[in-house]
Amino acid sequence: MKNSLKEKTHSIPAQVHTFFKAKRISTPAAILIGVVIGLSISRLFGGWSTSSHPTQWRSSHTPSTSSHRQQTRHPTQVPSIDQRFRILELLTTLTPHYTRECGAKVQPLYAQQASERYSPLIGHNPPSDGSWNEWVHKFTGLDEDSNTRKRETKSSKRGSDVAKAPHKYFFAINLYNSFDILPDLFSTLFRVSAILGYPNIFVSIYENGSTDQTKALLRIFSSLTHAVGLRFTIRTSMRTRGAFNHRIEYLAEVRNAAFLPLHELRDGEGEIFDTIVFMNDVLPCVDDLLELIYQSRLNNAGITCAADYMYHTELQTPVFYDNWVARDINGTALENAPFERVFNHPPSNSRWLAHLPVQVQSCWNGIAVLDPEPFYLASRVKFRMARITEGECSASECSLICNDYWEAGYGRIMMVPRVKLAYDSKVYDLIHPARRNLTSIRGYVRLGGLPDNPRTDPQDRAWFGPHDRLFMEEESTPIEFTSGPSHVWCWGWDGAGDLEGPDVDPIWEEMSNKTRLPSAIKVRHDRGFEDL
Ligand SMILES: *[C@@H]1O[C@H](CO)[C@@H](O)[C@H](O)[C@H]1NC(C)=O
Ligand SMILES: *[C@@H]1O[C@H](CO)[C@@H](O)[C@H](O)[C@H]1NC(C)=O
Ligand SMILES: *[C@@H]1O[C@H](CO)[C@@H](O)[C@H](O)[C@H]1NC(C)=O
Ligand SMILES: *[C@@H]1O[C@H](CO)[C@@H](O)[C@H](O)[C@H]1NC(C)=O
């Protein structure tokens, strides 16, 4: 692997090449990410190879030689390619703290699967010879079989006739006292953006009055992102819950605030986004985010969620967390329980237990990938509290937005069990155990276990198995969606008392007739991949 790394590759610009060597890359996944970043760089800075002379360091007091600037619209000097490269290098080598193990030491087959699976997400033109997949193989040191060879030809072809507008992503993030997790969050964000393409990303952070140094850290990251062409806004509010009568009204307001730039960019510049990634203060891995985006686009889903976990002190195990929002496709609540008892609906449960994406009526779970179209409609969908005067049950703003997606005909809502999220490092470590090399255990194969097979490797069959679980074919097959349930279990929170949680007796709330028709799950906005 080391050798192939150093091998001279014709079309990789010298700087990018040095960049890889300098980084001391130790895993195929890291190399993949590196290659992809390299590709982003070459795309982002167009004539990369023509500017191989490092610019001289110059004090800001030295008068600028480029006095004949034509454009008065750009009063500040744009960084040179070399300067940008140095920033990018700094950003992408940020070492995550909690999520350090995510991409480290992944099994080689997983790295290969992931590189093929997520190649349609690459948001920039492949190099002119269309051979990026070949590069990945070269860098990972893996032999290609005839199968991957075929795929390569396919994607090379796609590469040569890229004419479609790039897929644009709007990241909306709500933060509050998040100093501790910000470095990891940004480290992940920079890597994911390198794959999706920096110019295709807009990050909107709404920070509601943190009392720690969140703001200071955000400002540092923000200025760095601007230097590489990643657009980024931070809004801060000192408004606290006290100004609102209803807890859900306040939470809806906070979430809508992160969406403001979405509307401003549409109204002001006519810029339309294709996918929204909404995050709370959780710590996903790079491939967690890619998988959610992949599933969202593969299924043309209205809303795509991960699964989140918290520690249950009595059971002494992580249990599914967000049961206030999550409802199965029968309308029944998911349980705060160990994995085998989370889903009540039998067909959903069997998909869940097999780690396959499941259709649900409602979910949120820390990260949700949304189809933005309902937000752009004239009857604009937004986060809101229940219309209590109209007899609507006062569910969470996230349940209500799922209901509104159903109403608007975007009821393709799904959960991706593979993507497991935690809110603290204790749970994080429990749900992301390290992979052990079972091949070295004598008798393992004789006992029926085969290496590299997620169906027989006991580590992969365990619910909280290693993160680099191999993909099964069914995970690439689109879900067959069905129309919505007649009733949905609703546990209201009127917030009249001081109870920090649902305070109304739960009911089966009737859903409108519209949501029970096939038109509620029709594909209205094709966000799929050209070739799949
Ligand atoms: C900020 O919003 C979060 C939810 O995003 C909430 O938990 C927190 O209490 C809010 N902070 C303040 C100061 O109100
Ligand atoms: C399905 O939903 C109905 C209410 O519409 C409920 O009575 C029933 O118990 C639910 N079934 C399961 C398996 O959750
Ligand atoms: C696992 O162990 C076997 C036998 O000791 C070895 O041949 C193999 O390379 C190891 N695999 C990994 C991924 O380390
Ligand atoms: C919904 O459908 C049921 C029977 O299919 C009907 O009785 C009811 O009036 C309908 N409701 C609305 C609001 O159309």
C-alpha cells in the first residue's frame, strides 16, 4: 500500500501528491477520502497544474503589486490558489477527537464498497480522463475483479458527459453550548463537503445563546471555510425560551431560524437546493452522513433519519432514544428499548433486525435528510407547534413536520438502522466497538463463520457491531413505500405545567384521508442518481 502511494500517477498534480504523503495516511478509507479531497481540489481550482510555483510569503504591509484590479466589487483580495490549498490542508487534517475511530482501521472490503457506493455523490467533475475509480483502486492497493472493472467503465462514461447541474446541499445545524463537539463536527463537515463538492454546500448554523466559547470557535471555523469556498453562516440569538408561551413554539422557532438562509437564497438569488441535511449536536462519522444522503436520494425520500441511542441505566445497555417522534408505518410509537423490541409492527421489525432501511410514519433522531421541495411550496412547510384550537394533538415540532410532509404528498419517510448515533462518548463507544480479526481465532471458520461476510460474522450480527459492517445487496434496493396509517399514536406536550416532557394522556390521532392515498407517497421530486 505504501508503495502504490508513492507511485507516480500521471494526472495527480504534484501538490496533491505531496499532500497525501505528508498526511501519513494509514487506512484505505482515509486514502479514499484523501483522493476525493484531491479531486475536489483539482476541480475547485481549475487550472491547478499551471500554478505550481508556491507564492511568496509577504507581509501585509508590503504594497501589493497587483494594483490594476478591474473589479471594484471585490474590495478584499482573494487568496491565491496556493494559500487556499494550505487552508484546505489544514482543515482536512484536523484530527477528530471523539469520532477518531470512525474511518480508522476499516476492513479493506468495506473501504472498497464505500468508495463504489458513494461515488455517485461526488459533486464535481471527475478528471478529464474519467478515471477516478481507478485512482481509488490504485491508492487502496486492492485488486480489481472483473465486476468492479465493469462499474468503472460505467462511471467513466458518466464522467465524460457530466452536463447536469450539481446537486446542492443545505446543511442546517442547531447548536447550544457545543464547544466540546465542534472540532469533530467540523472535521466531519469538511470531509463530507470535500466529497459533495465545496461549492455545492451551504452551511447554516443557528446558535441560540450559548454560554460557553461556542461562538468564538464557530467564528474561527467560519473564516477558514470561507477561504476554501464553502459557504457558511452563523446566526446567534440571545432569545431564550422565556419569550415564548409554549415550549414547542420555541423549539420550532429555533429550527426555522436555521432555515432562513434557504429562503433568502431562493428569494434573493434564485438558488435552489436539492437536499437538506438537518443536524442536532450529534457526532456522525463521514460515512454516516454519506449513507443518509445516499439513501435519501436512492429512495427519493421526503425525510430520511438515522437511529439514535441513549444509555438505559436499569437495563445497562443503550436503547433507542427518540420515541417521542418516531412512529412506525402502522402509526405505533417506537420503544425506548433494546434493539429487538424497538419496532412493534412485525414487517418493519424484521427489516430493522436485518439492519435494512425501514419506512416509518415519522422520525427525526438527531440527523434528518430532507427533500427541500415542501419548504419551497407556496403553502410553505415549516416547523410549527400544534394547532391546538383546531383540535390537533400537541406533538413535537418534528412529528408535525413529518405529518405536514405526508399532507403535502411527500410521505416517503424512512429510517436507516445502519447509521447509529449517540449524544455522549459513553454510548458512542458502546455502539461503535472495534472490529476484531476473527480469522486469527482457531476454529472460527469451522464453526460456520466466514470472514468478510456480514451475514455470518458474529460481530456484524450483533446489534452494536463494528462500524465498518459490509453492505448487503438489499441496502441498495429502493424501499417499496406504502401509504400512511389511519391513526398515529400521539403523546402531547401542552407545557401547561412544569413537566419537562409530554404531559397529556396519549391518544390515537386520526390522520387525514389524503395521507392514506397512494398519491401521498408518489415520487414528486426525482433526486436520484443518473445511472442507478
Ligand atoms: C437552545 O436550543 C436548544 C435546542 O436546540 C435548547 O435545548 C436550549 O435550551 C436552548 N438554549 C437556551 C439558552 O434557551
Ligand atoms: C396498529 O395501529 C392500530 C391503530 O390504528 C393499533 O390498534 C394496533 O395495535 C397497531 N398494531 C401494532 C402492531 O402496533
Ligand atoms: C487476520 O488474521 C489472519 C490470520 O492471523 C491474517 O492472515 C489476516 O491478514 C488478518 N486480517 C486483518 C484484516 O488484519
Ligand atoms: C375520509 O374517508 C372516510 C371513509 O373513507 C369518510 O367517512 C370521511 O368522511 C372522509 N373524511 C374526509 C375529511 O373527507
